[in-house]
Amino acid sequence: MPPTSDMAFIFDNFMEVKIMKKRILNPCRIRRINGGFSFIPHRFLTEGFYACLSNEEKNLYMFLVLASDNNGLSYYSKKSICTYTGLSHDVYTIARKGLIDKDLVEFDGTMFQVLDLPHIPPGIKLLSDLAQQIGKRI
């Protein structure tokens, strides 16, 4: 394939590797950090955290990230969170428990803290725990 303006070619260990060049699609609308700022680390996607969440957990997690301060703290009520996210109270409760069980948030009954990502994604940890349990039975 001949090189295009959208691709760059480099050589890594004598193998040709294609790398997509990024270009600004709309220079008039580049995002800027003004005032508050929220972020989700890239490893949330690349290391399987995103993939192991239900859609409801993703919805709640995204809201909590957007609503939190620089320490990950937010104190929106269940009613407000359900209004913003469109989750029913029952589904919210299940999603909250899922995020807590996956070690992504803490909740004290009033306040949430979005936590720094654990070293091991929840899906990998579940597989590791299962393998250990199977090993104990053999």
C-alpha cells in the first residue's frame, strides 16, 4: 500500500509498522481546558476496565467522573443522579454496587469518590481469582 498523507511508516525490528498520523479535523473547535476538568485515564479503555462494565455502570461511572472534583469527590443525591443519567433507582443501586465491587468508586452513603484505577482490571482479577479457586480444588 503506498503511503498516504494520513499514514506514516516506521521500521521496528526490521518490520514495517503503519502509524496513523493525527490531524485536526475542525481547527475552529479544538477543546480547551477552561474552569473544571474531568478525565478518564487511557488505560481505562486499553486495559479492559471499560469492557468489564455494564452499560448502566458505564453511565454512572461517566456521570461520577464528570461530577467529581479534583480528588474524585462528588455528593449528588440518588435522585439527582437518576435524573441526569436516566437510570431508575433500582438500576442505579445495582450499578453503584457494581462499581464499588469492581474497586472503581467508594461510597459512604452520601459522598462518592472516583478512585485511581486499580493495578489489575476487574475482569482479569475475576479470572485470576477463579483460577486460584480451581487450583485449590485440584
